[in-house]
Amino acid sequence: MTCSEFIALLDDLIDDSVSPEIRADLQNHLQGCEHCEVTLNTTRKTIEIYRSHEIYDLPSNLRERLHAAIMARCKKGC
């Protein structure tokens, strides 16, 4: 299995809607691919945070830098 194939099946893996055979292929791929393992873990964590509606307070200096970066990008044309 390639990384592209893994990514194409990521939603189904997370939704637990893959066959046992496909799941085994995905797990085998994960054992040898740190990139896809990080992608899976990050995606799962993002979904978990989104579902919990947790609000994270950003330090004011980070918030200001992020806002400035977004505004600069928008001025260039998003």
C-alpha cells in the first residue's frame, strides 16, 4: 500500500467502515510509515478536539502574530 492509497482510505479507517482485509493492509502500512502514522494520529486528535468543543486560549503575543499573518495573507489575496 502506498501513502496515497492510505490517505484515500483515511476517512473510512477513522469511521471504522473498512473491511478486515483493508484494515490489515492499512495497519501493515502504518507499521512502516511514520508519516502516515502521524497523519492518522493528528487527524484523530483534530476530530477529538473539534467534537469536544474545547476552546484554547492563545497567549496574546501568539494571537497578535497569527492575526497579523492572516491579515497580511489576505491583503496579498487569499
